[in-house]
Amino acid sequence: MENYDTRYVQDDEIRARIRERKKRAAFKRRCISAVIAVLLVAGLGAGLGHLAGRLVYSVVTREPVSTADVNVPLVGTAASQLGNEGGEPYCTWYGFDYRVEWCACFISWCEDRCGLLEADKAPKFAIVGDGAAWFENRDQWLRSSDAPSAGDLIFFDWDRDGVYDHVGIVSAVEDDTVFTIEGNSSDRCRQKRYTLDSPVIAGYGHIVS
């Protein structure tokens, strides 16, 4: 991610650099779409398309956690868990005595640590679709084309079939990129990034402070 010091760089040069970066991002997205289309045409099935969506649209961020807005309590709590593997203590806290797909349990655990559950400002959920429905029913749902804020929840539909597959926390938004912290990303808590127009983003749950 590039940072520009406007004391030394003229506005027109900044705009030129931003345009160039957007062109590169658009080219990358076109290449990804073409690859997925070829896979589907080749008859390799929705399962492979699902996997491909997860691999190519989600990128592990190599930048430090300082990229995240840790001043937002939910983001700071999630950031403290980066690198944790296996779904504990989140699954046990939720009430499971066995391992489940734990992205939503992780979110709920973080919300509880911030007092959001007790204040009824966020949902406790283990099924991703239940969390999305909570925001939709309260008119706190943002479409994928809307601008999220740090501390919102981000919902994903990997194969774009109308079913919510995964959820994370928006940790920061900069230019055309949304940064996230997610549980159960390859069985680990990870920081990741997506372009704001990524087709796998289904929408956002806005948490009112």
C-alpha cells in the first residue's frame, strides 16, 4: 500500500499514480474472472469454483497489524487474536464441545469481549446467514456497493449463489481496498484485504456505536 507525502508530490502526480494502480487492479480482476470462467466451462464444477474464489480473491496482507484501526474496540480485540489457530477458545465459549466452522464464533467472541452482545448492538451467531439476517432485520445492512467503516462486519458469498459463506471484521478502508481480520481463514485468524468491488463481498453489517 502506497503512502504519498503531499508536501512533496504534486496533486496531478498523485492522481496519475492512483489511476495507474487502479488500472493494474482492474487488469488483475479481469484475468481472475477469465481463469474462473475457463474452469467452469471446462466442467470442473462448482466445488472448484468455490475454492478458486477463496484463493484468488482473498489475499493475505503482508503489512503489520498497524494497518488496522485498532482504536475501534472490535478491531483491536480481533487484532489481538491474529495468528491463533484451530478455533479455540471461540468454539468452546460459544458452547460447542467439538470443532465447527468457526468464523462466526470468532466474531461473536470478539463482540462479547467488547460488550456489544450485552448492549444488544451486535448478534451472537454461529451460522453466517443468521448474522446477516440480524443486520437486515434491523436496517443495518449495507450493500456491497456501499462504503463500510472499521468495525463493521463483512459477509462473503464465495461462489455467488446467494448463500453467505464467511464473515470477517472490517479493520480499515483505504482508497479502493477494504482490510479485514477473519477467523477460520485456513483455520487461523488472519488479516486480509480485498478490492471494494470484489464480487465475493455480499454486503456489510453496520454496528452502531
